[in-house]
Amino acid sequence: MSMTHYMSLLADNQPWNLILFMAIPVIFAETITVTEFIILFNRGRQGGLNTFNKICSILAGLYFTGIFLYLFPTAFIPLTVNGEWHTWVDVVAVGFYLSGAFFLLPLALLELGVIGRKRSEDEKLKMHFILVSGFLIVAHIAMIFGMVNPEIVGGMAGMSH
């Protein structure tokens, strides 16, 4: 069975790649999501959970940006330039995975006060929730397409099978 590059990345160097590229970002996102629900339920009142959520959001954003900065030039660009993608599902899996940075980096920047300074607390909560939700969506799309055997789908012109 052939694997997508996404799945190959997670399968290589066990268990470290799985922990570094999947477990840590997803655990951060799920922790942020759960604490976000509690914060929204409590109407955003200040407290230890808010601080924990903020710290997790900053760490997740910076961590995943590091992943993006590592994988984009070392994996995405070479796979594209050398035509080594394993069909379109491979492109979708890796592309959606890397697009997580477009949600988690702004989340960190929001918590650091770099963006959204003039927004109300309710607007910041809404923006925060949208960003973490966006990450969970693209991460799950990457996981689903990453698990597909590229051999069972049609190829794309110019792509290796």
C-alpha cells in the first residue's frame, strides 16, 4: 500500500514524528477548544482558565508556525518542484496540514496583542473561537486525506503515482 507524504511523515521515526507533528498540535488545539467552551459558558470572566487558554494559544501558534517554517521548505517545495506528490490526495493532506499555521499564528498574535487590539472582548472571543475552529477543521481534513491510499484515486497530470 502506498502512503501520502503526510502519513509517511507521521509513520517515520516512531514515535517522535507522531508526537511532534500530530499529538502536540492537536492536543493544544483540543485543550484550547475545551477551555474555550468553558470560558464562553462563563461569559469570559477572568480567571486561571483564561490564563491557561491564553498560554496554550500562544504556545500552539508559535509551535505550529515552527512546524510550518520547517516543513514548507524541506517538504512542500521539494515535493512540488520534483513532482513527487502521490496524487491529489497527497497535495490536499499536506496542504491542509500546513494551512493550520494560517489559523494558529493569528491566534497567538491575538493573544499577544499584536492583532485585534481595538476589538472588544466579545469580538476577541469570537475571533479566538473562529481561529481555533478553523485549525481543527483543516487538521481533520489533513488527517482524513492523509489516511487515503493514493493508489485508489485517479492521478493528476504531471504527478507521480
